[in-house]
Amino acid sequence: MTSEVIPPKSREVRLVSYPGDEVTLENFEVAEVELGEPGEGQVVVRNDWMSLGTVYRDQMRPATDIPIPVFQLGQAMWGRTVGTVVASHSPDLAVGDLVEHFNGWREYAVGHAGGFFKRDRAQLPSAEYFLSNGPTAWRGMVDIAQVREGDVVFVSGATSGVGCLAGQIAKALGAGKVIGSTGSKEKIDFLTEEAGYDAAFDYHDGPVAERLRELAPKGIDVFFDNVGGEQFEAAVRVAAPGARFALCGSLAGQHGDHEGASPRLDLAGLIPRELTLRGFATLHTPDQIEGWNAQFSTWLSEGKASFPHTVIEGGVAALPEAMIALLKGKHTGTAVARLS
Ligand SMILES: NC(=O)c1ccc[n+]([C@@H]2O[C@H](COP(=O)([O-])OP(=O)(O)OC[C@H]3O[C@@H](n4cnc5c(N)ncnc54)[C@H](OP(=O)(O)O)[C@@H]3O)[C@@H](O)[C@H]2O)c1
């Protein structure tokens, strides 16, 4: 069954060379491919939105230790996307269904229906909300850091897609004070005026430990780390006894030359205060995603959460430039590209 005219060709973004220190436009090509007819059990999906994130930089390194496959040269890249079923040869999905899947970086996706996960369009305000980084932020704050009423929480990389929601989740769970670090004055204002943070500072402004001591004189109870490097070292220094660390990302090491990827661990400070450090890496389960979407929907309607995001226009052809801008810190919140 088909609902709209499906073009014979679809554009896709391919990685054609692995970047050196900097990602450049020459690392990508935008190619046109024949769409082909869906086979038995397959669907055709028009991609409506995809999210961009630093993780794609890791996937452009042939030797990476993240638990996600690297991009292969000359092939379409892939990533988290939502789209609309426009043709279906499967009883499991109907034309018009909203689906989430991983065949991003292209205009249309053709594949077996089992690789596309149906979403309830009415659950969230708009389709791109299904691409929030909430499942990660939620798991980190609830299961890993176990944030409690009254906690003083520090989130590094607070204007990243994960970080924006991590702060809001901590607040909604009853944290007493939520502090974020970010890279500019504009982003500080965004965090405190729009993203629900109580306080924020620019990590370029002097020693991070000093900024933290000013904002959390009694120490921090929870650290949600997206950055590593100096910010991790500072958090160990100002942690209150019994503090819990959820180690989510290492932005300081993922961007550029990896400096800061390996912070020094001050055992003499950590042991007597009985700090708990837990890393987590999750390819989210359906339960985690559906659980978050339900919670997100409730908190959005209660005004306890928002979806901080930057919309990228220009379709598939604009993705390489948008990815480069992301790595330069140009976006705020989750970067979502409109593909249709
Ligand atoms: N553990 C997991 O399961 C899991 C799942 C998803 C993501 N992650 C990780 O979580 C982190 C956040 O992911 P995301 O997709 O939300 O990130 P993102 O949106 O791609 O973050 C982009 C932001 O990173 C910041 N940044 C860049 N270089 C930095 C540096 N040297 N030091 C500090 N901040 C820097 C910039 O903000 P400023 O302007 O503030 O510098 C930039 O706007 C990443 O490390 C990602 O790999 C982990």
C-alpha cells in the first residue's frame, strides 16, 4: 500500500575519508541512489527528522572503543531518525505510521518492518521530540546517580543534548540545586533562563574547582559527567562524602586531539569520602525508550520539562556542515535536522 508518490531516487550522506584532527566537508559526499521496490515484509519510510550528536565523531574513527560500529567508507552513514511509513508490504506497519529507526543520513529508508519501531504520534508535541536524549539522561540520573531530594547536582556539558535534559530530570526528581558547565555566556543564560538550571558557569573561566566551590560550598552530591578532563578532576575535588558520579561521556576527549580524555584520578581524595563512580553505555532497550517517552510526555504537560533543541534546515545536503558546526559547539540542546 502506498500513500504518496515516492521518488525513484533518494539522497544519502556517505563518509568518504576518515577525518584527521578536524572534520571537514571533504570527508563526506552526498550521493543519489535508486530507491528500489520494497520486498515482502518491507516498508519504505520517508525520513522526517534525524538527530546529530558527538557520537558520530567517534564513529568516524576506524579505531574507537565505543560499543557502536564505525562508519564504513563509501557507504551511507546511519543514525537515529524518525520518519513516516509511505509504503508498506508488512502487516505490522501501515502507511502514515510514525517510526523511529537507525537509517538516518538519507531521505528515504527501505527495509524490513522489524527494523522500524512504531511511535504514538499523539504522545509528544511533535515528531522530533522522539529524538530527545532523554533515555540516556534519565538512565544516568535515575539508575546510575540515583539522584535524591535535596541533592546538589553538577552536570558537565550541560548544553549538550544529554546535558540539557539531565539537569531538568534532576530538578524534576527533587534535586535542591542543579549546576551546569558550558562554553559561553549565551549558553549560561540559556541554561539558567530556559533550561531549568539553578546556576551555570563557563568552563573557560578559570579553574573549574574554584567555580564549583563558589556555587556549591558544601560540595556536590551528584556528578553527571559528559566531559571528563579537568571537569572530572574538579568534581572529585569538590564532591561531598558519599557523592555518586554517573559517567556518561568524555566530550573533552571526543573533540579534537583527545587532550583531557584521561583525567587524573585522585584516589587519596576519593577513597576517604567513599565516592561512587559508575560509567554507563547504553544502546537503549525498548522499555527504556518507551518509559522515557511516557515520563517526558507527563513532565511536558506539567511544565516540568522542555525539549531544548536546535533545528537544522536544508535537508540531507546540510548534514555535513551541521555536523561540523556541532563539533564547534554552535548548537544548543539536541541538534535535530529536518529532512522532509
Ligand atoms: N553513556 C551513554 O550511553 C551515552 C549515550 C549518548 C551520549 N553519550 C555521550 O554523552 C555526551 C553528550 O552527548 P550529546 O550527544 O548530548 O552531545 P552533543 O549534543 O553532541 O554535545 C555538543 C556540545 O559539546 C560541548 N563540547 C564540545 N567540546 C567540548 C569540550 N572540549 N569540553 C566540554 N564541552 C565540549 C559543546 O558545548 P559547549 O559550547 O558548552 O562547549 C557542544 O555544543 C557525549 O560524550 C556522548 O558521547 C553517552
